Amino acid sequence: MRRLWQWFRQDLAIKVSSILLAVLLWINVGGLPSASPSSLAPVQGTIAQVPVQWRNLPPDLLVQAVEPSAVSITYRAAPSVADTLSPSDFAALVDLSHASAGRLAFNVTVSVPPQVQLVGVNPSRVIFTLESLEKRSFPIQVVLDGTPQEGYRPGEPSLAQAAAEVEGLARDVARVQGVQAVVSLQGRAGDLRVNVPLQAVDKDGRPVPGVTVRPGSVQVSVSLELWQSKEVPVIPVFAGLPAEGYVVLEAKVEPATVEVKGPAARLDALTQIYTRPVSVEGADADVTAQVAVDIPQGLEGNPQEVTVYIAIGKGP
């Protein structure tokens, strides 16, 4: 036993190294299972239906269609990576920074995840249909709709802003002839202040689809006043001078009064109205004329014309 121990101690480092080397060889050759070369080799696959995306679209263009709207991407990756891939891991991008209106083809740029090699994309070019966008400003027109309470009439409406902008495809904006704010007066009385939607309309007053109006609504104020009627005397007015030696002897109107309708406060202040001037320049005989009555703005008169009789005679 003593001799055996002495032999073991002799060249101890070499003997220990030999034992460790033998153990490693056993592990690598047959002692433990190892992965097969085929399970580590990259595999090729295809991901279909990756949607086409775009960037840098000029602000005056709109994408109407993309043909095709999705592509297929072929790749290579380790099996463990390939098993986890889905369309959302890939991106098919088109740069539209130099695009113009029309039907144009663009190259597709593909972005792949880490540890994935791009093999190809099908198709490599897609067709975009691009249309021009246009903006135009229009004055807002107020349309009063419906019947207010009996005896009430609307005054001149006022707007919080006077104009609106219409945006859309150039061919649609070309159809727009105005922007309307429709205010319902049905059954209303007194002062009205409402926010109403704005709509773009064509030459026949019909809404134009496919365009956007900004702002989408506007505040409209309308005063609904109670109207009354009043008989107001008519004063004839004449202009010029009769012939030499002649004078105006008398002037009268038929009918002598006109029914005027309007807000009560304005009628209270109205005591008489006048005819349009009747010329007596150079007259040496009576003058008769059918003339309009000068009704103040914002009021209504009936009748709107009267007959003026002007008597011309020898002067003193």
C-alpha cells in the first residue's frame, strides 16, 4: 500500500490533468445528450399579409388606395426565433416625401426584427393612388328656417365669425358654392343665441359630401321682435320750380295714410312718412304722379306706392 501511495504522489499534476481530460471527453462524446446540427441551422420562412405603411405624406395629398395593401416577406432565422415570428414583427414601409397626385409605384422598404435576415419581399413595389387636397374659405350664410310665434319677426342675424374653411379633395371642394348655418325659428320668440353646425352646399343648396368644414359649428344670434301695425300719414314731397308766374297751390296724397308694420318701439317713434320726390320743374298745369313711399329700413308698408296730386296755378 505504501508503494502504491508513493506512485500516486509521483507526477500528481499530470495524473489529475489526465483524469479531468478523460471526464470532458466522456461528456462531449457520449456521456450527455447534445443538440443536433440540424436543430441549430437557420430556416427560411415567409410571413404573409404584412400591411403596407407609409410616411412623409405631403400635407396637400390624400392616399385613396394602395395596391396591394399587404406584402409577403421571406426571411431566414434560427428555428427558435422563427417559431415566435408574426406579421406584427415586420414593417413594410413606403416613403412618400417626393410623391405627387396620380397613380404611382413606390419601392417597399422592409424592417425585420433582430436575429432575422431579410431574404426578399413580394411584391417589391406597390401602387399608390394619390389625390390633391384643397382648402378654400367661404363666407358663412345664415338660413332662417321655420315659423316663430305669431306676430314675431326675426331681425338681422349676427355671427361669432364671418367665414369658414372647407377642406377635401380638389374635385369635391370645386363643387362647394357656400357654407350655411341653418337656424330653426320654429315656435320661438325673443332673443335667440344658438350654436349650429355648418355645412358646405353646392349651387342648388344641397350638402356636398366628402369635405370637412372648419369650424364645425358657429354661434348665431337672432332677435325675434313682436311686430305691430300702425296707420301713418303720408307727406307728399315735390322738387323743382313751376313755370314763371306759376306756383304750387296744393299737394295731396291718395291714400292719405299707409299701414306700417314693425317692432313696437320703432312704430311709437314714427309719426309720418314721405313720398319720393315729384318733379314740378317748369310745370304750368296740375301734376299727377304715382310714386313710391319712402318706408324706413327694417319696416314694412302697405301700399308701397301712392298717387300724388299737385295743383299748379297762377301766382299772385
